[in-house]
Amino acid sequence: MRAAGRAVRARLRDRVAASDPGLLRLTAGLRTVGAIALTVAVLSLFGADVHILVAGAIAAMVATFAIREKQLGPQAVTLALGLPVALASVSLGAVLNSRVVVGDAFFVVLIFCAVYGRRFGDRGTALGLIGFQVYFLSLFVGATVETLPELCGALALAFCSSALMRFAVVPATPTGVLLRLRLAFRARLAQLVSVQLELLDAPAEEMDKVLKNLRDGTARLHETAMMIQGRLEEGTPDESAARLVQRRIADAEIAAERLGLLLLTARTAERADTLTLHLPGAPAPTITGPDMPDEAGATLRRDLLALHTLVLRAGSGDAGTGLAHVRNRLLGYRDEENLPPASAALQDVFRGIGESARSVLGLRIALDGPQDESDDSPATARSREELDAEDAAIDGGGEEAEEEQTGLRRPTTRAAVQVAVGSSLAIVGGELLSTQRWYWAVLTCWIVFINTSSTGEILVKGYRRLLGTVFGVVAGIVLAGLVGNHTWTAFALVLVLIFAMFYSAPLSYTLMSFFVTAMLGLLYTLLHTYSLDVLVLRIEETALGAACGVVAAALVLPVQTDRRTNELLGTVLERLAEVTEAAVGQLSGGPADELLDKARDLDQALADLRAATQPLTHPVTPLRTRRNTARYVVALLETCAYHARTLAATAELLPTHPSIAADPRLRGAAGRTVRNIETIAARVADEHAGAQVEVGPSIASLLGSDAGTPRYGRITDRVLRHLERLDEAVVGLARPLGVPVAAPKG
């Protein structure tokens, strides 16, 4: 019974870890709800008026979510600085509340300063956010000079409650967050292996569904890897340890994605196109038969289940002969003589399982230190030696400083001017709609500018906020009717909605807006200002604020979506060329380079591009052809990034693996690919550029490779495959981007 209970708890823990990597959403929700509950409880003991209770609740929420630093020390400093900023903001709000013109002018200046403060990093962003939100709070509760002492006391209590929850009740150290992210990576890796197991036996009519799950699982694993990358510097003791974890996470991610491709190839009539894993909605390839050959298929199912077990048990502290036997068998597939009799495609899958098992072993050593080696087979011992040699070769490297933009070219300055203009329009329009609730339009205008960089992104965010607000109004009407005059029931529901708001925020902005608006309906009930007209006005003010934001973004120092995406596309192509050239250079015998850092820079640039293309790929966009083109280009770039990332990982094996030696011919053979990437980048930057994309013989033929080349020789079949697929994908980018392709010579 105890063992069964532990297994259930372990499965539940893995599911939670996979759904909320690092428990970041859960932590944010618990901190915020705890800080609000504590503030309201203490204020109620002193018999505070309901307006003060609401003010304290909002201040506790702001003091909690505004702090974004990862280290506890900087968090404490920002929180301490935030209190005087909040006190000054609420005081000015109370004094200027009755002075319409002066108060509105000050609000616009405050908004400009709050957005401009983002240029000073997380602390500047937090202090600006606190200043703006607390001024908004003063308008919401109708602050006056007479109520100012009580409001200041409520704010001080709110900040103390936030500090108590952050540093004592729900602490989150960088090391702890990184540990939970590692658990999430393991859980998502196990989920991906489970989907790959489904792929093995999926009938033809279900392949589209399984393939979608495979795409989603691969994307979620990559997302977690990127989250870990962002936490390594603060969560590891030194740079060497950070680079070691970075390397092992990258190895596991690449091995898992490659295994999925090999399985897909084994189920299809021809080698699977890598693009299939990255293009949403791409049709499943043609299936060769209903299932796998009996004996080989049974062995493959057994070994995928074993790999799944190995992933789940890695890092759990569990050991034993059984687990060691499983690990030894899977690692044995890295040796040619241990492969089961099967077709070449199936043997590739077994090799992929062996490489995945090696990546899991490396991950466990990197995260948990030396392991028991008493039950190692010769294959496992060799894998450990390879990993140890790689670990010893890892060294830190410096980063190049990027050129900083100045004046109105600086994004924070441009955004500050835009939001100030938009807020001015929102104030004027909001006053015409309601002299009492005009600030909702300003709040919406402010929010649509947060974390957006182009007019299209602002338009999409405004649409999502309006949609969430409309549905939230309906929910607010229902909840307000159910609660009636029961104050503490309303406060309890407010806490539930706030938790849901923070837990859903990274997943769906529309859903977050829904919870915010439903919560406001309850707050209006508490303040005895609730009515259907008020909630309808909320929709009108939200629509007005979003419209003002879009108008300001379109007319004042505009950054068009096309321009923004072209800039980011150019950055992605530049990073892709750097990774490819550096990896091929090292595979050709050139000096070692910081390949993993370059690969992660490529991944980050691609993530930025993916976010910027959301206005183009959003379901409501009327330009269907443009939407499909944007999706296709991003999918092709993700395919290129996968192959470049794999080449970089293989190149880093050269100093430590005698079985992989440099081949000088690669530099010349892959030169065409790098030139093509640079040609496409030049055409994106200048549509009048006249260069053409080159096509020609395959890279394998340029190397003089033939069917007799050993599958895992000095320059492996895998390297050639990735180079060829990268070359094909780069040429494929030319058509949707309008780059001319030169006719083949001969």
C-alpha cells in the first residue's frame, strides 16, 4: 500500500511539475492570495472600512506581482523602495483627486515615467508599475486627504504582508526554482516519450492527432529548456556548473526530438521531413503498414517503456540492479553489435533510444553528482568516460555587448511617448463616457503596451482584453447576484479569482482578463457601487482604452508589425548563420567555439520572432494567405534551428570522442548553406538586394560520400543528414520570403 501511495504521489507530482514548470504560476498565485488575505485579516481586526479593505487588498496584490528580480536580496531592496513610491503616489492621488486638470496632467506624466523606467531593468519596471497602480488605486477607492492616514497604513501593512509571504511563507530561491524546473523538464521529457510510444502503434486514422501531440510535447520540452536557460546564472554556484547543466539539457532535448523523427521515419514510406514536427496542421506522412513487425516491434515497445522508466527514475534517488540493467541494455544500442535484427530504419530508432539513454545518464550525473558504477556494463562505462571527458572540456566564455539604442530609437522611450499620448486620448474619451470611471480606459491603454513591441501586437492584446472583459462582465453579474451583501463571501471569491488570474496569466491573456473583470464585479459589490450599468461601462471604457492604445501606436513613432518581424527575422538568420558556420568550422578542424551559447541565442531570437508573428498568425486575421506564410516560415526556421543545434552539439564532441574526427571537406561543402542564409538575410533587410539563393549537388556528393560510408564513421551519417536537411530547409525559405533561386548549373 505504501509503495502504491508513493507511486500515485510521484505521478501527481510529475503532472503538476509538467503543467507548471518550476511551479512559477502556483507560487505567484499563492503569494498574492496569501498577502491579500493577511492584509484584509489584519485590517478587519482594526475595524477598517470596506474602502480601506479593498485598498489594502489591491496594494498587496501590486506589491507582490510587481517584483520580478530572481535573487532574494534585490527583491527585498525593490520592495523596500516600492513602499515610499506607493505612499507618495497615493498621497498625490488623494490631493489631486478633486483637481481634474492638474490631476489628469500628473497622471499622464506618471504614466510616461513609469514606462520610461523600464530602461533601468526589473527594478525600474517594478517601481514604475507600483507608482501607476497605486495612483489608480487612489482613483478606484476615491481617496481623499481625510482618508489618507488610513490608506497609508493599509499600504504599509500590504507591503509588510507581501514581504512576509515572499520571504517566509512562500519563498522561492533561484536554486529552488531551478531544481523545480529540472523536475519539470524530466516530467515533460517522460511525457514526450509516452507520446512517442503512442506513435509506434497509432493507426493511420489517428496519426494526425498523435502527430499533434508529438509537436506539442516537443514544443513544451523546448519551452522548459529555455526557462532553465534563463535561470542558470542565478541558480547554479558558478559558471562552469551552469554550462554543464546547459549542455546536458541541450543533449536531452536534441536526443528526444531526434528519437521522435526516427520513429516517424520508421512508420512511413520514406524518411520523415523534419518540418512535419514544426509546422502546425501539417498532414501526417503516409503510413507503411498497420503496425510494426512482431519481434522488432515488441522489442521496441519494451525499450521505449524502459526509457520512460529511466527518465522518470533519473534524479529520484532510486537505484538498484533492475534500473542499472535497463540502463545498460539501452546504452548498449550505441554499439553496432548490440542492435537487434531489424530494418535499417528500425535500427536507427534503437540507436536513437541509446542516445536518449546516454543523455538521461549525463543529465543525472550533471544534476546529482557521481553515481554508483558497480553494475555498469562496458557500454555504460564508455558512456561515462565520454561524459566525464566532455565535462572536463567545458569552460566559461564571455559575452559580447550589444549596441544600445538611444533617444527615440530606444524602445522604452518610444513606448513611454506612445503610452502617454494614448493615455491622454483615453482620459479625454473616458471623461466623456463617465466622469467617475474614466480611469478604466487609461488602465487598458497602459496594459496593452506592456510586453508589446509593434502595432499588431497591441491590436491583438487589446482584442484579447476586450474579449475577456465581455465574458468577465457576464460572470461578474452572476457572481454579484449570488453574493448579495455577504461581504466575507465576496472577499473569499475575490481571492479565488485572483489566484485563478495569476495562475492563468502566462497561459491565456483572455482568460486572465476574464478573471480580472469578474473580480471587479465583486469589488464593486463590496464598495456598494455595483450595477449593471457600471459593468457595461467597464466594457465601453476597455474598448476605448484599447482603441486609444492602437491609435497611439499607429500614429506616434509607429513600429509596424512587418518592420518588427523583419528585424527579428534578420536576427534569427544572423544567429543561424553564426551557429552553422561555427559548428561546421569546428567539425572541419577549426578552433573550438562557444557553440551552445550561440545555439541558445538562436533559440531566443526564434522565440522572439514567434511572439512577434502572433498578430499575423492569429485565427481572427482576415489575411489567410499571409497567416499561412508566417506559420510556414516560422516552422522552417524551427527546423533549421533544430539541425543547427544538433550540429553544434555534435561539434562539441570532437575534443573528447576519438570515434568522431574532423573532416576539412565539410567547410567547403557547407559554405553554400551559410552563403544562402546570408543572402536571405540581405534580402529581408533590403528587398532590392539582387543576390540569389544557390542550389546544387547534395552535400553528401560534394564530400564524395556513397552508400558504403560507415553509418557511424569518423564523419557520421548523422552529420551529413543534418547538413543536407539544413541546406534543403534554407533553400525552402527562399520561396515564401520572395528570394530568387538560381537555376542549377549544368
